Amino acid sequence: MRKGILERYQEFLPLTEKTPLITLFEGETPLIRAEKLSEELELDLYLKWEGANPTGSFKDRGMVVAIAKAKEEGSRAVMCASTGNTSASAAAYAAKMGLKCYVIVPHQHIALGKMSQAVMYGAEVLAIQGNFDQALAIVREITEEYPITLVNSVNPYRIEGQKTAAFEVCEQLGEAPDILAIPVGNAGNISAYWKGFVEFRQAGKSGKLPQMWGFEAEGAAAIVRGEPILQPETIATAIRIGNPASWRTAVQAAQESGGAIDSVTDEEILEAYRKLARLEGVFCEPASAASVAGAIKMRAQGKWPSGLKVVCVLTGNGLKDPTTALESVEVKPKVIPCEKKAVLDVIKAEEGLCHETV
Amino acid sequence: MRKGILERYQEFLPLTEKTPLITLFEGETPLIRAEKLSEELELDLYLKWEGANPTGSFKDRGMVVAIAKAKEEGSRAVMCASTGNTSASAAAYAAKMGLKCYVIVPHQHIALGKMSQAVMYGAEVLAIQGNFDQALAIVREITEEYPITLVNSVNPYRIEGQKTAAFEVCEQLGEAPDILAIPVGNAGNISAYWKGFVEFRQAGKSGKLPQMWGFEAEGAAAIVRGEPILQPETIATAIRIGNPASWRTAVQAAQESGGAIDSVTDEEILEAYRKLARLEGVFCEPASAASVAGAIKMRAQGKWPSGLKVVCVLTGNGLKDPTTALESVEVKPKVIPCEKKAVLDVIKAEEGLCHETV
């Protein structure tokens, strides 16, 4: 039934007859109509649910290409810097292909779930006392000098794989949307989606192009501010990046498409994060909610007219960061004795439905 | 591209024209060939990867049916007892449908990720000072007396939805496998798979039936021991159940199919859990690994001949329980200074590949 992206989109990818067509069944992720948010925002709003990928984030699309090519080229080890999602993905595909994997992450700024993934998949995890941008600088140097393949998104195969999400959006809607809203961290994904939309139209598979709107976290909004940020800070650890590697192509995507790069605050991110779970039943990671926070902000500011067809990319699964989830809700689980009466007391004390019915 | 299970398997489900065809895109989960474990165990081994479901476990298949029927029947609130996966799923679908959701979980015996899901999806979470079996007894009583729909697997719609996984296995392999191996906790899922295989064959969509092999955790192996266990204990919290609600149908499934219910130790579970991640790139939750631990045990004991086509069900995503993951690995992340030399020192100190190449 399902195929991996190497098989499904072979004609659009830089594969040869020697490329191993590996897969963990990345891609074919759901496009979910956000019924309640559509109504609230007066938009035709869809969620591209990338948390359904094998390691729970969009990174798997690019990583399967990067790891297959590394294997094809005879590499025996790969390395990346990561805020967590890239390392999980690299570790999983490296395990599948029998490659050694080194990941460098910022100490104490990686979500618990992501750390558990990298170690379980058997990667060598090095937590540096520094941030993502410093980690990336180090792995760039090392992979230039030693026979280890760099699998960050500066590896061009990563962007090639990631662009397939744009193909799927077009296939799922029957056409490109009016607007594609997406979180911006290292800025590779917005560049990849734009490449995907452009190539799909060139191939005659879609008739139009969307506006590309990228949203950085305010405390890490280098592109919006126009200069690198030495100490980026945001609760959205996946986009806690102060010097995006794909800065230029991201700006180009926004400009060419008639969109923009903007920013959202941590409060706006957390509000969108909770709404997605409570209204739509979709639990994404905080960084993912930046796309929906952006849509809410643009509507409030009147920058997007009502009625537009908007796809918000939800880049990763909320299970990757259970700590932030539990800290972000006001209502905590109640610990009660093991008896029927204690349960009934809570229900009866509640307002609304159960007050009436019980 | 993708459909939910209500649409895909309508003819096999108890739907009416009034049932809302809701979906969070449950089902259509990958069947992954376990290349390395197949070789190691001399089996043709596949993994039914239920962690790819919307809330990260197989529970979504049954819950979408239970919640759609609750809505159809005019219910405004649902309730369940849960070791964590059922509560996550109930909370998500209740949120999607605008129903109030109460979940009763055993205090301090629910994995971190699962707790974060239930609270984020907006359920009222009550942690009782007791275990799952006690929680189930309480919710059974309350839902009999008050107008709240019980959505545990004693709700027959749950089993109806869960049986669709068996349909998919037949479709993905082109036929039922020789053996279906599955973790057993409350014993609803093995019953559901068996029902699915039987119905699919009756409908002429598959030609044979598999042997059903269920594996309990040794510290909670009520069926194997032949009596309820008052204080079940296992690291696999999802199957920490001492008095399975679907005991009878599970035994029947095993007997009718020529299979059996057996048990595996926590050590065997953790070993399979690590192997799945490190060899196959699949990170499941501990309870899920009971199916693979069972396969390893049966092969070691010579109970299964080599060459059989075996499907092991991996019931849930490893991200639901990051704590157990981090505690179960020997190699911890290394914290190092933010400099190239520190990274190189680690790589150079390693044996094998990088010692040679660096």
C-alpha cells in the first residue's frame, strides 16, 4: 500500500540505479482540515501533519535521500548538528543502513523525546556546551577534513527529499494552496517547499504557486531582524537557531512567491499549540505551532484576506517534547484515592455538562 | 490520498448513514520488513508499525469508531480507564468531536508522553492511587449509572475498529501471514485481530488464517498463570494489567488459530526494544517489543520452524515513554566543551571505523 518517497518521487530526485531504495515509510503524511480553526479564522485551513513521519518529524523526507546517497557513495559514517529532530532522523536511517552516526546537540536545549530517540537508535550523542549554530560550525569543519558525510540540510540531498512534502500538498488538495505557512528555524524547509512547488508546476502537475509565509520565533528571528542572533532563545527548541544556514534561499522563496518572513512570540506559539490539541485533536511540538500562530497573527492584523486556502505545516510530533506540554497547561492531573466516590466528586464539582447530567 | 478507517472499511463496520465519518487519519500504518532480525531469526519477519497512528498507538483504530458512535447516539461525554494509550486516543478524538472526556489512570504508572497527550488534548485526567484493573472497575460502574459513554475496549465498537489492522496486514502482504505475534495486556487487540482475519477470509479477501501468538509481560501474565494478578508489575506499563477484560476471547483466538498465549520477561522485552531501534530503525514503546521478544523466545525454544512469515505488531510509539528509553541504554550522551577538538577527541578515542579513518 504505502511506498517511501524514493520510490514515489523517483523522477524528481537525484537517484541513480545504484541508489538503495530504502525506506522507513516516510511521507504520505495526512493533510487534515482544521474544522474549528477554519471557522474561527475565516480561512480554509489545512494542517500538513509531518509528525506522522517515522521519527515524528519532516526531517525524515530529506534524511532518507541523504542516507541513501551516503551509502551509495561508500560512506561509513554520518554526522550532523541538531536541535533534536535532525539527530533522531539521522540516527534512525543510519541504523537501518548500518552506518555509524555522530550527532552534536546543544546541551540542555534538546527536548526529552528527541534525546531518547538518538540514543535508542544507537547514535553517538555529543552534547556541547554551546548552541546549534556553534555545533553546525564544528561539524562543517570536521566533515570537510575527515571522511564523514555531513547530513545537515546544507547537504543538498536533504532539501531534495524535503521538497516532496510540497508535491503531496498539491496532490492532496488537487492544486497548490493560496498560502503555505511554515515555521522557520534553519530555513531549509521553506526553501525546500518552494523548490517543490516550483518543480511540480514546471512538470505540469500543478497549475499555480502559493505565497510562502515563514514564521520565526521572536527570540530567534534573525531573518526578520536582518542579522544573526548570537544567543537565540525560545521555548520552541526546534527553531532555536540564530544564524539560519538557508537564510538566502528562504528570503528568496518568500519574495518570489509574494509572501514574507515574519515572527511570532513564545506566547503566541504556546496559544496556537494548545488550540491545535484542544480544538483539532492534533498534538504537535511547540515549534510546529509557529505556522498556526503566524496564521492567527496575520488574520488579526488583516494581512490575509478571509476565505483563503491556507496550509500550515506542522513539522513535528508533540510527543517529542512532553515536558513543555505538561508545563504549558494550566489544568494538572488530579491525584485522587482509588474509589468510585472520589471520581464522582470531581465530576459533580464540574460545571457544565456533567453538573447537569450526573 | 489517505482515508480514515471509517471510510476505507465501511462495509465491515457497524456504521449507519447517521454515523459521522470523522478521522484523524488513523490506520494505513506501514508494514516494515525487519531485514536484520529476519536474518538473525531465520524468519520472514515484518513489523506492523502502529506507532504511526495519529496519537501514536493502535488505540486510534477502535477509538474513532467508539467516538463516532458516541456522537451519533447523542452522547456528550466519554470516559475510560487507561494505562495511557487509550486515554490519549480518547482525548484526541473527543477533542475533534467536541465531547467532554474523563480519563482515569494509575498514578505514577503512566508514561510521561501519554500523560502529556491526555492533558494537551484537554481531557480531565484523574490519577487514582490504584492500578488499571481497579480504574476499569470504577469507570464500568459509573458509566452504567450515569449518561457517560464508556470507551474502554469493553465498548464493542472499539474491537470493531481495531480489527481493521488485520485487514491491512492481509492487503499489505497479499495474504495473511503464517503467524501474528502481538503483545497482550487487556487482551482486546489479539481478539480484534483474530476477528479481523476471520471476517476478511469469510469475505473472500484472504485465503487463510494465521496462528495467533500473544505475549504477556511475565509480571502481569494472568492468562498464562491462569488467574488474575492483584499487583501486576512490568516495565511495559501499557500491558501492566492483571485481569484482562478480553481474557476469554483472547484464549479463544489463540486456541482456534493453533497459536498460544505465552509470556516474556522485562529483560527480554528491553532487549527486543533496543534491537528494534538499533537494527531496524524502529523505536516502539516497551510493551510493543513484547511481540518481538516473543518471536525471539519461540525461535530459541524451537517452537516456531524457520522460514515462517511472521508479523509482529508494534502497538505504540517509543516517544510515548522517553524516560524508559533513556534509562534502558548503557551509553549516555557525553557532555563536552563547545570546540572542535573536544568532538574530535571523542571520535578518535573510538574503536573501529573512525579510529581507522580519522
